[in-house]
Amino acid sequence: MTKKKKSEHRIAILCGWLANILFILCFVPQVAHTIITKDVSGLSIHMFYAYLVACLFGMVYTVSYLKEWPLTFGYGFEILLVVAEIVLYYSYV
């Protein structure tokens, strides 16, 4: 791999890490808020399903192409949060 390719690969990995961290940070407060208030009236269940599918595709991409296990862990954690939010949604509706 050339020096330029290695640099581009590092940038892509960094972007993946930042995306995972930001996505996780977005969902933790929502899950906590839903647990505390038991109110899901303002949530869109369709968005959660779309996000779940996106995370599954992201995990497949990470496992099969990037082979970066920390990113796979991040996607797995996101999937757990989204599934938890979907379960909470149906529990409180």
C-alpha cells in the first residue's frame, strides 16, 4: 500500500470512528429520556427501523471490508440502543 493510500485509509477509519461515537452519543440521551419519562409520543418508529437497517448494513460493511473490530463493536452497541428504543416504544405506546 502506498503512503497516500495508507493516509487515505487512516482518514476513512477516523471518519468511521467519529461517526460511531456521534451516533452513540445521539441515542444514549434518547433512550435515557424514554426510560425516565415513559413518553414516546414524539418519536418516529419508522426512523428507528431505518436506523436499525442502516446500522446492520454498516456492520456488514465493517466486518467484510474494513475488518476493523472496534468499529464493529460500535455498530453492535448502536444496534443494541436502537433495539432497546424500539422495545421501549412498543412498551410505552
